[in-house]
Amino acid sequence: MRLADFWERMDLVLGPAYSRSWANDFVLPGIGLTVRQAIAAGVETREIWRAVCAATEVPCTLI
């Protein structure tokens, strides 16, 4: 999944303003990092998206 697609999905789930804040602050269970930290660490965006879906209880097939 391209990074641009990932952020589009984040904006749909959490809203454009809150998604950025959430990505900086919320530690994803199973990954142990925030979204921003996981991206910087090179974690695959698809894996990050699955963790976001689990944490927010939204389907991973949102788009």
C-alpha cells in the first residue's frame, strides 16, 4: 500500500485533522509504536493499516 493511500484511509476513518494527531500519539497494539514511529522504522504500511483497523474497530477493506 502506498503511503498516500494509507493517509487517505486514515483521514476517512479519523478525519483529516485528528488522524495526524492520533498517528503521533496512539501506540498501536501488536506493533508497539505509534503510526509515525512505525512508518519511520520501515514497518510495511499494510501492517500498520491492519493495526489501525484493529485499534479503531473498522474493517480493513474500507476502500
